Amino acid sequence: MHAFVAPLALLIERWLGYSPRLVAAIGHPVMWFGALITYLETRLNTDKRSGEQRRLAGLVALTVLLLLVLVLSIAVQQGVRAIPGGFVVEILIATPFLAQKELRRAVQAVADALRTSLDAGREAVSHIVGRDPQALDEAGVSRAAIETLAESTCDGVVAPGFWLVLLGLPGIVLYKAINTADSMIGHLNERYRDYGWAAAKLDDIVNWLPARLTAVLITAACFVTDHASPGKAWATAQRDARKHASPNSGWPEAAFAGALGFRLGGPRSYAGEVVDLPSFGDGKSELVDSDILRALVLYRSTLNVLLGLSLVVALLVWAA
């Protein structure tokens, strides 16, 4: 039955999500990772260290994080598998490392807010993007929500699901620890350029296959989604994905753009500074709240395809 942990975790998390009461009571695993990452960073990433010393310190911190996570996750997996019906516990432990329901809720909130007013839309989108919300018009808010949805389909759903299928509970927990480290310290500013180098590179490595798999899943989802083009999804992903500074983020974003006939990306404002970024797709760029809803329909179809694929893999493993 352990072969079915991944599809059942995907199904349960999509339905239930992670309870806000649990967050209030014990926090979230990502918060626990974040606390350790912050603790190590404040002690190891000091101004007195040279660039090379910071790189080494960041590598040491990442190693400590991953070794601790690996040992604990293996111990937990072996512990629950030693008890009758332990696979149910394993499923429940895996679900917090997925983000299907929360991602849908957060992006849906932007569409709902935009229908009220532009200011409400800006406020809603500020919770899911780092760009300046006041610099966004309605189209900018809509693009930001859809771009986040596309990229997070990989980081928050497909990639953790992929590693859960491949390596079980330790795989999904390790992935989430790496992804959290990258989001916290894998930046190119003065403070983190050297210290976060190892975290950023490792995140690129563990997302390489899942990012391309996400583009494939989005393309497949177009076959069961009205007004979505599988041909344009895949063609745009192949053509435009490499424009992105990240080796991975461009794949789901370009696939979404091509599938829905949108033009995503382009210049963005961060802390008052405009950053000129590439565009993905060659469709319309003046997007509105209904376009966010169209993207959510494609997102739901992509989750269905992912669930079906994980179930097929589970059946093959179970039958072997």
C-alpha cells in the first residue's frame, strides 16, 4: 500500500489543505525549516567573512539542514511503516509539503478582489508576489497572479509530488527543505550572493526535471480544458522557457502563456526599481480577472493529470 502514498497524499491535500488551526498550534514544516535556516544564517553569514568563506559557510549550513531533515524523515518513515496501517500516517505527514489547495485559494483571492476594485486586487496579489503592488494596473495584477500560479504549479505541487513518488517521504521533505532554503537565502544581493550560492544551485538541480515535467503536464491538461491549446503550450515552452534567468521557472510560465494565448512576463518593479524581464508567449497581455479564472481552470486540469499519472505509477509499482 505504500506505493499509493503519493496519489492519496495529492488527493487528500487538494481536498483538505493544511489546517489554519494546526498552523496556529504547531506551525508548518516550512516554518520549522525557516527557523533553522535563519538560526544558521545569523551565526555563519557574518560581515567578517570573505566571499569564499561565506560560500563555505552556506554549504555547511545547507549540509546541516539536509542531514537533519534526512535523518528525521527516514526515521519517521521507518517508524510509521513498522505499525499496522502506518501508510495512512505516512500520507498525512506528506500532505503539508504540497500546496495545491492554498495556491488555488491565494490566486482565486486575487481574481475575487479585482472584481471589487484595483486597490483590493493589489492588496491580494501583494501576498503572493514580491513586486511593487502599487506599480501594477489591472493587467499587471492579473499577470502577476497567473505567473505565480504557473511557477508555483511546479515548486508547490509537481516537484514535491515528483520527489515523493521517486524517493518517498524523505524525498518530498528534502525537496521542501531545499526549496525553502533557496527562497530565503538564494538571492543575488550582497548579503546572500555567496552564502546562498549552494542553496540556489541545488534548487536548480532538484527542479530541473520537475519543471520540464510540469510543462508536459500542462500541455496534456490542455486536451481536457476548453479553449486551451496543447500545441501552443508545448511550442511556447520550447521556444521561450530559456529566456528566463532561471533554468527552470520559464517552463511552466511559458507553457501557461502558450496554452491560454497570453503574454506573460515583461518589466517588473521591485522596491522602486524596474527590472526588464523577458516575455513568454505572444498572445494578449491586457489581462483581467476572468483570465485568472481561465488559468485556474487549466491549473485544476493539470492537477488531475498529475494525480492520474501518480496513480498509474503506483499501480505499476504495486503490480511489480
